[in-house]
Amino acid sequence: MNNYSANTPIFPAVSGKAWKQRIQYELDGADYNEQMLYESSDGIKTKPFYTQEDLPENFNLNTPDHEPFHIGIEVFCNNSKMSVEKALWSFEKGCDQVKFLIQENIENEEMYSEPQTAKSIGSSWRKGIKKILN
């Protein structure tokens, strides 16, 4: 299993200045403002990229109105063993939430129909996985 969470940086941090310099280099002399900045008919100005530097200083996504960010996948359970293998593979690749989509007459009714996080799975579920895989 991995140790990723919503706040774990997966890629190295790059400043907005470094992004802009790289884009200007790739434009090969063309004007950055002309080529990359856009204003919609509604007057909304957009840039080709946004960084933490663009957020207000007091910006906080972790408010009661916003749930924490999760990396998730939906797994259709038509074969318990394959579904569990896909869930385990997903956790290894950085996923921290799996939602099992279950038909009524599946061969193993012990699976969950609600999203499960890596933390909430628990040892009894893991024992069930080992039983299915063996």
C-alpha cells in the first residue's frame, strides 16, 4: 500500500514563474499574452495554468462545505476475485477509495456497496479478501 493522501504532493513543486518561462521557451518567440491568455465572451480571463500562487492568501478548501479530496475508483463486481485484485492494485497505484458496484445475485455477498477508504477497510475485510483470493 502507498502513503498518499489528498495533501501528499505526487509531483515536485514548480513555481508559476518556472511554468511561464518554459511556455515562453516553447512558444519559440511568439507572444505569450497573445497565444496563451484568453478572455471569454463573458469577460472571464483564463490562463494556461494555475498554481497555489493564484489562490487568495486565506483560501482553505477544508471547510464544512467541502469534503476532503479522495482518489477513487468504481469497481464492478461480476467476479469477486478479479474485483478484489483490481481494488488492491488501485490502492497500490495511489487510490485511497474504492466503490464496489454490486449486482443483486453476486456469488459473494460480503462485499461492500458503499465507498470504502483504505483506512476503513479493516482487518476482517482483509481476511475476507485473502479467503476470496485463495
